[in-house]
Amino acid sequence: MEQMYILSNTTTAAFGQLKSGLAESGSALRRLMMAPLTKVNRVRRFDPVVKKV
């Protein structure tokens, strides 16, 4: 699972696996998810090209 988090650029807090045991606020989780969402938007641009190939 750790490798999946690293490859997808996702924080473990997004799936509720906090190591510190503290609850995160909604705004903190949104900031943690900015990097994976940016990666998805970059990859989404290539989707039509890949389907065409």
C-alpha cells in the first residue's frame, strides 16, 4: 500500500490511515489532495491520444 501511495502521489490521510492518530479537518484534507488531483488533470489530457493510438 505504501508504494501505491507513493506512485499515485496520494497521502495516507486521504484514506484515513493517519500515523499520528489525529483527525484532519476538511480543508486540511483538501490541501493534502491537491497534488494527486493535479496529477490526474495532467494525465487526463493524454487520455484521448492514448485511446486513438
